[in-house]
Amino acid sequence: MKLLLQDSYDALYRDFRWDIPARFNIGDVICDAWAAREPDRVCLQHFDPGGRHSSLTYGELKDRSDSLANALLALGIKRGDRVALLLPQSFETVVAHAAIYKMGGIALPLALLFGAEALEYRLTVSGAHAIVTNSFGLERLAPVRDGLPGLAHVISIDGAKGDVLGFADLVAAHPSRLTVADTGPDDPALMIFTSGTTGPPKGALHGHRVLAGHIPGMQFAHEGFPQPGDRLWTPADWAWAGGLLNALLPSLMLGVPVMSSPAQKFDPHMAFRIMAEMDIRNAFIPPTALRLLKSVENPRSIYDLKLRTIGSAGEALGRETYEWAHATLGVSVNDFYGQTECNFVLSSSAAFGVSKPGAIGKPVPGHKVAIVDSKGRVLPAGEAGQIAIQRPDPVMFLGYWQDEKATEAKFAGDWLLTGDLGKQDAEGFISFVGRDDDVITSSGYRIGPSEIEDCLGGHPAVQMAAAVGKPDPVRTEIVKAYVVLIPGHEPSLALAENIRDWVKTRLSMHEYPREVEFVDALPLTTSGKVIRRQLRERASMEVEAGELEAGELEAGFTGQPAT
């Protein structure tokens, strides 16, 4: 069912019905189906900083993925086997994804930023049989390779070396004709590990249906997507559920060209250059990246932007960032929400009249979302509780890999509990409060960090900020803020006091940070989420070690910048 711009949200939500075919394969719908109709249609483009941009058609994608799928089968990879992908945004990444799905395997995307231990953990837990990577990934893999006896094959897109197989060699050596595996919506297709913000990462296993489940969200957040001329880009790693399922795969299924760009530390000017030079109309930009874009003054006077829509997810967007983007970029950022286990279930959409600063949005058509208590009872409007999604739902995971106990604990009856706190107002808008374990308890108040962080982000000197609870013998906890400053601003006692007063006068006396620590960077997951757990542990260690002097505690400034 296509979401039409002339329809009202209420009518769309009321009338929506899922219609997923009994035979459904992700590789088929992102590749073969289009290749059969329009083989010369461009599906991928790659931005080259030197101007040597390239493109790939659906027909080429089909041929290359068929050949790679045949190569994997010849290597003994069977249906249901896990094949890891440790790659940057590239044509080869998409070829590998399509090949794995079409031969019935399970794709295991991994971020290139992972260190050796993180890779070893995920490859061991998943029981991956093969990995496709590049020379950088090979270096990351080398220290733990001998400890992974189940990893039978290593394939590099940068060519063969020793026992490492060459990607292009495999493609060239095998035929470009393949019978796609006969898969249904519930057959396993994809395993994405959770970000590990609150504990050890778990492998969330998804069926082929997960892609179909993301289409209404894409059409809603990107306002009638696709429209003529639409072209999408995201700086998000395609190994993250956001980059993969909120951008790459749905766009390919809908016939929208996707732009890839070289792996690099996020650079605001380069991001604007990519969007302008490549005529990007649709962007998925996580809140962290949006906040970094604020460092470029008057970007539309420098870059010829043609943006039609911006979607954002991964952490709280916040009123300040929403209003900056609307005023500076001329586009309403459509915030949306989901988890690795159940993604893209809430969204804003300015074109459909669902947009409210400070709120995520409303349930995407096809998904039933509510605020519930720990027993799964729906709470009244205005009362804080867990954001929950009712099963069955096509974007909902099949379960955690080989962990039935953790899977069962994720549910209260038919409600999947996200562990995220939210509120629903009388209009039906849902706002994010924070992770259940991120809530700060101070002097009897329960304080969500998101509102504080949003307020901090509006300060003219603040680029990014995180708020956590620090143990306190009198108040149980006090609010402590870790702040990254915009270049050109220097840490000082006066600035710390100014930042504290900024929050105190805008929120409330019990929410302002009693301590402000300036840091060079915040700990982030590969998807750009702040790992508050690490900051809480750091704050607790300060108390245990007695590192802060009384004068600093009273001033609320811990002195030197830290990483």
C-alpha cells in the first residue's frame, strides 16, 4: 500500500493493511525484480572527492550478485549459514548483501570501527562461516583470526592475498545466473547485533519480512517517497540498522538511487558538498551528525542544496536541533524511532501533518505502538512508561540468536518492551524521555536526560552534551553534564556556570546540571548513540576515588578537558 500525500494521517493509519507475499526474498526485491523490468536503471552511485563519480545499474547488480552467490555456494556456504560483512559504503557491500539473501544465507553486517575484540565476540557468537571485508578490515581481523576456527573463508574486495580470496576473482569465475532461494517472510535473512549501550551486544535475528515492514516508514518519513528525482544519501554506516534498513535497502526496493561515500570521520563541509554536488533530495542524518552540521554557518549560501526531506533517528533529536534545521536548511526534519529488534515504528511527517518540536511523532501506519507499564498495561496520556510495540509486526525480530531467555524477557504479553521511556500526549504524539536505566533520580525526582541534553544543545557554545546521574549522599544522584564545545570556545569556570544557568532558567531548578565537565569527545556507539553507561561509570568512579575537590564540586566545574 503506497502512502499518498493527499491522504490524512488518520485515514492512512486506519485503512492500512499489510500485504507481504508468501514468497519474499530481500535480494530479489532490491535487485532482480528491478533488473527484470529496467536493467539499465541506476540503483547506486558513488561519490569520489576527486570528481570521478561512478554508478551501478540494477542489471549489473543482478549479474554480480548472482556470480557471488554462486561462488559462496561453491565454497560450501549453505542456506542459513552466516556471512559477515565488514565493509564501508561501496558497490561491493550491496552486491554481497544481495548475494547472501538470494542464496538463502544470513547476512551479518559489522562496522569497520569495531576493534579486534568486538569483532571476535560477534563472529564467535554468530558462528559466521565467511566474511567479506577489505584491507583495513583484514588488519582488524588479523589479531583474532586464529581464534575463529569456524570462520572458514575470508574474502577481500581489495584482492587475494595468501589464504584470503579475492572478491572480483570470485565474481569473474562464476556464472551470473542463479535461482533465488525459495524463502518466505519469516525465513532468517539478517542478523544485526544490538549496540551494547546497556549490556553485552545480542544478535537480533530478522526474517526477510523486515524489509517489507520498513517501506511504510520510508514513505511516511520521506513524504510520499519516492517522488520523481528522489536520490538518497546517509552518512550512517550501512552496518547499522539505521543505515541499512532506514536508508539503503528500502530505497533500492523502491527504485531510488542510493549514494555511497568513502568511509571517513564525519566532516560537515564534506557532507554538504556531497549533498549539493550529487543532487541529493533525501537524506537520513542521525541527530549527532545534524548537531555537527551546525558548525557550518549559512550553509545554503555556500552549497546549492536540493533537499526535499531529511529523516533522523538513533537518539533524541530534540527541539533545538529540529528548529535549527528548519530555519537553516529549510526542511522539517522528520524524526523517527525504532530499535535493532523492532525498527521504524514511530515517525514524524510534516507533509502528512505529523510534526511537533520535541516529539518523535506518531505510530507509522501498520504498527501498533503504546506507552505501557512493566506488565504490558497501556498507560493513559501524559503518564511516562515504556515505549512498546504489539506483535505480530513485520519489523519485529525473530528473536535473539541462541538466547531464548533474553527473547522472552523482551516481552510483556504481546508487547515488545523497548526499555525506552516515553510519554504520549492527548494528540497522540509520543516523546522520548530516555532509556529506563538512564533515568536520573535526584531528591525524589525522576529526570530523563534527553530534555536536559536538548536544552544544553541550544547553548551557543555547546556542540554536543550528555547528562547522567552521579551518586550523591544527599540527593541520591545529581545531574552531571559532559559537554563538547564548538571550536573557538574554551573551557572555563565562567562558561560552566553560564551553561548551568542556561538550563536552570529554561527547564527547572531540579533538572539543571550541578556539575559540568568539558570533554573533547563523548563515547559513541558505531551508530552515533551516546554510551551513557560509560559516563555513569566514570562519574561513579570519581565519587569512589574522591578525585574532586570541594571547591570544584561547589563550582560545578571539573576543570580540564577529558576524552
